Amino acid sequence: MPGTLVLTPELRRKLKEPLGRLIKGSPDSVFEEVSKAAGGRRLITVGDVVTRNALKHGLKPWVAIVDGRAMRRPLPGRPEELGGWERVLRLVNHPGTISGDAWGVVGEAIRKGRSLVVVKGEEDLLTIVAVLCAPEGSVVLYGQPGEGVILIEVSRAVKKAFRALVASMRPAG
């Protein structure tokens, strides 16, 4: 398990581009499309708004990773109140980083399923961890503010591309 990794300015620019398929439209049309695309596969959501919308539209994520915030502003209620999770795991992950603990916590959540990961800090980069920990055939969903949601179908090729993203980060310290 690596130590904490830090986002480089080059990677920050690169990550502004969607890492999967961008689905635009109203929440109803977006989540209708997500439901068709996910097709009963394991769904992992990253972000509070995406997770809340998935639940509202009848999708039950296998794992949800949230930080209780949207656009860096606190959301009402506690993330644990979002749905009937079998387990709630906690993680500290500072903005612009992937903490060393993220791999174990997110990996455990994905192995066991029906898990909510509550992040103190920021969950944005944990999409990368989710993709790398998820089994092939899973679907990872995250929000693209002002655009829609990004749907990533996890495959061997996608994992290879995401490992390259991690390799381009620098160790903290």
C-alpha cells in the first residue's frame, strides 16, 4: 500500500477532462441512462450529489464514497443518513491527495459491498482508487460539476490507464 500521493499541477489539468463517458441532461434523464448502462452491475458512486441522485432514482450503490459536501459547501444532514448501509467506514483524505489509508478502506468497502465510505477531507481523487479496487465489469460514477455525471466501465484497459495516473502522482513529503 503506497503512502500518501499528491496531485501534480500537470495531472490536475488532465483530470479536468472526463475520465469516462459524460452523461448530460436533467437528473431524471441522466439516471435513467445510468440505470441502463449499469444494468445490474456493481455501482460505485463517488460524491454526495451523485450518490443522493442515484438513491433518489432507485439505484442502490454497492459502495458510495462521500464527504458531506458539494462544491466544497456542507450539505444538510449526515452522510450516514443517506441509505440503509450495512457498514460505514471512515477515512481521512486531504484535498489534492490520495491517502495511504484510502487503498485499504476503499478496497475493503468494495470487497464487502453495501458500504458507505465517509471521508473527512475530500473524496474527489478517490474515484481513481475506486476504479483500481473495483472488479472488472463494475461501474464507477462521479459528478462533473455543471456538466453531468461521468460513467466509467471498469475494464483491464481502464485500470491500466488509471495505474498510469497514479504513477504520475508524487509521494507526499
